[in-house]
Amino acid sequence: MNDTFETFRENTEKSKSDLSASKRPKTESVIQSLSYRPKSHYQLDLDVFTMADLRLRGSKAKVQTTHRYEFYSLTVITKGMCSQMVDFKSVHCKPGSLLILRPGQAHNYGHDEDWDGWNILFRPEFVLPVSNAPRELKLATNPDRLPEQMFLNNHELQRMTDSIQQMQEDMLIDAPQDDVHALLRHQLYALLARLTILQGRHQTPASLISASSQRFTRFEQLVNERFSDWHKVSDYAAHLGYTEKSLGRAVTAATGVTAKAYITARINLEAKRLLAHTDLPVSTIAERLGFEEATNFSKFFKRETGAPPAEFRLQYQGLV
């Protein structure tokens, strides 16, 4: 079973965004970063567990601590009501509520205990790189397209919980790890594709969304389309017809990081996925991601990840 929520790593270092410490809210400087770190006997890059299981893993204080995740997290409430905190905003949840959290977001399960639900955690690199995904999978290979909160009706909730329970059972299959990973990845894609379709049905009309949110949504979509070509905020601002300042405010309001940091994180995520799921040479990956020199890409990747590209690939493949 995954050890992520049992072992906590204090991280008070400066965030890899270019927000200065003086401008960042004081609470952010002491948020614990939580990485995906399974126990030694659990080698899968995706984990599924109930909230009841989580409460058995750690103390109440640990479960109710705010963490900045380094992985994707999906939490669906199946019983009871609660208030959780996402990026310091209170989110009221009831059966059918679904929270979709991205790496870098701050989350707190809150102090309510009379509720249960399912959690799915997975490493960012577990999902195939968008640039390498078949056309029919592009709908499911970008969790960032989903909102951070959705609501499922009774039928949709039952379909989702059935899928999650099947994933939990399949995690225990006695088979080669690569085969189990492939099965879980396809199940995750099916779940994400279903959620994307549901979101399209229930999407809020643009007229009811704030101007700032609309700016961020357009920016987010454009980053996912052009991150390998455009590395500067000015490129996106010019294309969208916004000033860099107004775009930056919208991104920071939505994510807590600067527009530059958001672009950097998206490039880094694609780099991780390409290194994890392909045998492409580092030089080819660098070129694909818009770096003129492989050495510049290697410096960028080491700065953002803490390890050179080749070392990260070996670590992911379990060779070191």
C-alpha cells in the first residue's frame, strides 16, 4: 500500500515558481510538500484507497494537515458531508462531489470526519505525454483539462465508484508490473475520458464565468497546445490579446503561481512523460520541447526536477 500519506516531508524551500518570498502569503512558506512515495514493496505509480483507509494510516493531525501535492489526486465523496480546503478556498462536499487536484495545489481534507470516499493518486509521469498519445487518447491524457471540482449524479457516481473499485482490485493482480501498469493506465484513461465528457455536458456558460477565470482558461488551453513552441509569457499574452500583467494576475489567482512558473511546469511535465514512456534520446526530447540545445534542456530539467534527464529515466525504470 502506498506510503504517501504516512511519511511527510517538510519542505520550506522557495517554490519553483518565480513568486518572491516577500509577495507570497506567509502560509505558503511553511506548507509541507507531499511527494508520491510508496512503500518499498509497492512499486506501482497509481494508488487507490478509501478515506477510511487513510484515517487508519496516519494520525488525525497528519490527515488534517495542509499539503502541496507533487502528484495528481482525485477524491470523490460517497457518504456524508465535509468542507475541504483547495488552495486556501473552502469547498463544500457531499455525496457526488469530486475534487481533481493537480501537482502544485495545496489541499486539506478539513476537520470533518463523518464522511467517506475514494482517493486516486498517480504520478504526473504515469500519464502518456500528450505529444506521443494517439489521437483517440488525447481526450484522456490531459487531466489539467478538467476543473478542480465536479458534481456527479447518483448514476454517474455509481459508475465511477465501480471503476475505482475495479482498479483497486486490479492493483493486487499477481502479474508483471509493466502489465499491471498498462491495465491501470487504460482504466485511468477511461475514467478521465468519461469525466471529460461529463464536464462537457455540465459546463457553465462562459457568460457566468468571471473575466479573470476566462483569461486563465484560455491561457491554460493555449499552453497545452503550444508549450513546446512558446516558452515566454509574452507569446501567450500577445496571442490572447492580454497584457502580461493582466494575464499574470489571472494565472496567479487561479493557481497560486506565476504564468511563467505555470508554463515551466507544463514543459517539465511533458519532459518527464517523454523520458518515462519513450526511448527517445535526450537530444530529441529537447528539440521536441523547443530547446535549441540539449545542454540547455538538461540544465532546465535538472533545475526543475533535481536530477539530470538520463538519471530520471533510469530511476523511473527502476534501474538505479
